[in-house]
Amino acid sequence: MVCRDNPVVHKICELYDEISRLESLKPSEDVDTLFTQLVHACIPPNTIDVSKLCSKIQDMTSNLIRLCGEAEGLLESHYSNILGSLPDPLQNLSIFPYFNNYLKLSLLEFDLLSRHCGVAPPRRLAFVGSGPLPLSSIVLATCHLTATDFHNYDINPAANSLAARLVGSDPGLARRMFFHTADIMGVTCDLKEYDVVFLAALVGMDKEEKGRAIDHLAKYMAPGSLLVVRSAHGARAFLYPVVEPRDLRGFEVLTVYHPTDDVINSVIVARKMPLPAAVHPYDNNQQGSSMVLPSKCSCAEIHAFNPLNKLSMIEE
């Protein structure tokens, strides 16, 4: 097993030790410096498989992901408050330090959706885990899916309040952008109304929680609708939970992308199958594509962006 003697793992463990000693994870010079170093340590392509690390390092990884999630939430709340105090918040999104990463990730996800849909935009889209600064929904809604209604779900009412304040500054966008304070595990029939569902990387902070969320979506999403799941690969799995294609019970996995640039999250696109959620699409060594009905959802036309220039791809 690869453990702390690996130079990348050793560096990440050192950073974890420093991060775990911080009195607060609110944005500050020390917090920003440590998390920037952590991200830079995880970005280079790496063959590390976190699931094969020793138990001590795996426990550290679980703790680190939770610290990253807490710090990310505090960072987004901080900038959402700043933006909300400006007269035109949506024209100043670039002050968020990772805004360009959201632009790249949203363009990638739009391109992947377009490859598996028709030529008209989805009527309704749900984003699960939208947070206080819903940049993915905002960028997709304003740049790529300009006729789609976006329903954003977050369990935190304060996060939704901050997000709604930003969107409310644009009356046109506000008519298409809705915020729901709810645990997605309690949302049932409404999930059948969405052509596309996005599952944010930090919804489900470990494999068990993530698996329960995916199984719930498989039970209640409409057959033929698309699920977009954010995951992580290689050393980036120290930052975000990993979702494997085999974890998507009840879905036909269409595409898996592992970015190699500064876009951190891998992206999985899958289609809800017309099978009970308890039935795995690869049971009995059958291929999922042989058991799925044609998709009934529609997405926008394929954008000229070609992620194959910088991304490795697995076509399932």
C-alpha cells in the first residue's frame, strides 16, 4: 500500500496537519495560503488511488475532505456577502478567486450534456447542493441554458438566502432561478419533473452518504432524465469524494471525464434507467446500454468547446 512515504501523500499530510490546527477556517491569509498549497499539490495528474492507501491515510482523507467542504462553504458565504452588498452583483462575479474554474467547469458540463441530448434546452434542471454562491447555476443559466428553469436545492436556509439575494438583482434571471431549502433525501415526486439533475461534489461527504443520495435520485428521477455527478480522480480525491461508475446503481453511465488542467472535479454523465433502483445496471455481466430506453430529455446544441484537447475520457 502507498502511504506517507509517497512524496505527494507526504506533502498532503503535512498540509492536513497545519490545516487541522487552524483556529478557524474562515477566509484569512493563513487559511487561503494553506488551501492554495493543498490544491496545487493535488492538481498534477497522479496515479494515486486513495482507496488503496493505508487506513490511517484514508481516515486523514475523510477528515480533510470535510475540512475542505467547511472552508469552501465559508469562502462562498464570505464572497456572497461581498457581492450582495454591490449594486450589480452578477457583473462582479470575477472577484471570486475561483470564478474562472467555474466558467471552465460549466462549459465542460454543458458540452457533455449536449453530447447526450437533442437540440432543445431542458425545460427544468435541478442543482442539488447549490450553496450560498451558486456559480454553476448562474453561469449555466446565463451563458449556456438561457431558456431553462433552474431549481437549486440546499439544506442550509442561510445559504439559500444569500444565493437568492444575488440572483434577485437580475429580474430576468430571477424568473428562471428558484431556491428550495430541503434535504434532497426528503424530495421525492418533484424529482420526476426535472430533465437534468446535477449532484454537487460535496453532497454526501463520504462513500456511504454519497451512495444514499445517488440511490435516492435513482428511485425518484424520471426514466430517461440525465444525472450529472461531480467526482474526483487521482490526488484530487484528497479534496472531494470519489464516485465510481459502479456506484451509479439504476443509471446507465454515458461518459466519464477526468480533467488534467486546473478544473478539479471529474464529471460523470448518466441516464436514469427504467429499472427499480435496487437493480444494478451491470448485474449478471450485462451492459447497461442494452437495457435502457432512448433518452426523452433535450439539451442545447453542442458548443464549439472541445474538452478532448485537455481531458482524458472514458466512454462507457
